[in-house]
Amino acid sequence: MFYALSIGMGLDPDERRELGYVYERDLQAVPTMAVVLAQPSRWIEQLPTGIDYSKVVHGEQGLVMHRSLPSEGTVVSKTNVVDIIDKGAGKGALLITRRMLHDKSSGALIATISQTIFCRADGGFGGTQRPAPAVHYLPERPADMTVKMPTSPQAALLYRLNGDLNPLHADPDVAAKAGFPRPILHGLATYGVAARAILKTVCGYDGRRLRSLSCRFSAPVFPGDTLQAEIWQDGDVASFRLRAIERDLVAVTNGRAEIRPADWSQ
């Protein structure tokens, strides 16, 4: 329930379908909660990586749900670094990881979580310079549907309690040193807002139907921003982007969600 609240479930008191995620009656888990479960915390900063953690930002996020996320249970995970791409001196580096989330008691694979971290201050270390992995391109036609998704001014202060205590999202002085006018919203919080939009418009708020969700973060989001989701649906694939309305910029792009049939269950 806390995770659901931290990504904005319940902000609209008239949206009864969100109660299934924030009220203990018939409770279900938001599928994207998988990205915060059994996570390896701030290992980039805590291990001797040499990365300037204060300049790290979230680049891309991906999630594949192999089975429904239960509303209770114990999970374990293992994270691997699968690639490091040197963009060159002054251009930063891309750190790509993959995490496998399993049910502890049965060993069943629940989710595969992929993440690209943009290390803004760490390019030019001598690694191979090559293109980043290909992204999902959005359709060129007008969006099939749009929906406004407000965020709370307290969103980052709430979301950090899911386990990401990076002061960039809470401390104005730290944000200023990183080049931001005020604390920014976590990329994974914005990712959760994208999931809300897909659940609302395409899945009928049935979390079991969301098989995968991936996107690229293209601009910072500030707590309190109103995000407008633009969504294209082609069969079982929904493409999407999020636009910060007040600042007229695209904050999330190249979004792709794969939707299961309404009668799917596992």
C-alpha cells in the first residue's frame, strides 16, 4: 500500500479502481513494485566503483513480469552488471544492470529488472565506445489516448522511503550541487506514474495484465509536476511517453508496455 501511495495511487478520491492497491480489502500489488523489492541499495556509492555518485542519474528502466506479484511474501534477488559503455571524456558512461527477483520459498522467477544508469562524470575511463542498445520507437501518428497524471509535492519524500535514500531527492543543497534548482523526483517514481497511466487506460487497473514495461528518462521531473501520458495501442503493445505539462517537456519517452489478455492468470 505504501508503494502504491508513493507513486500517486489514491490522489484522485473519485477513482475507486485505485482502492484495490491502497486499501486492505481485496488488496493487489502494483506490478512495478518489483523494482524496489530486494534491491541492492546504493551499491554504486558503497562499493569502490570510483563513480561520482552525486552526478548519477537514471537513464532507462525495464521490467518483465514472469508471474503476478503477490500482495505478500518474501523475495530474494541477484544483480549483475551486464555492460558498461564509455561515451568519452566529458560525455559520461552508461552502466547497465540486470536483476532477477525470485520467490524465496519456491525459487520461482517473478521478475527480470533491467536498468541503465547514466554516470555523468565518469566518461573517458578507457572503455570501448559504442552505441547504446536500441530503443523502442514511438508511432508517428497522434496518440490514441491521453491521460493527465498529477504528482504530489511530497512525492519524492514519500518515494525515497521505498529504499532509495539518495539526498538528491530530498536535500535542496545536494540538488543544487548536482545542477538542479530543487530536489528531483526519482526516476523509478516517475516510472511508477507511467505504470499507473498504463494500468488506468489499457489494463482496467488489473495489475496481472501488465507483462512488461520499459522506458527512457529524457528530462528530470519535479515533485508536483503534472504529467500527461500519451499512449498508442497496437495489439498487445502500448507505446507511451510522459510530458511535464507545466514545463512543456518530455520527461519519459520510448515507452513500451506489453499487455496480457484479460483472462490471463498466474
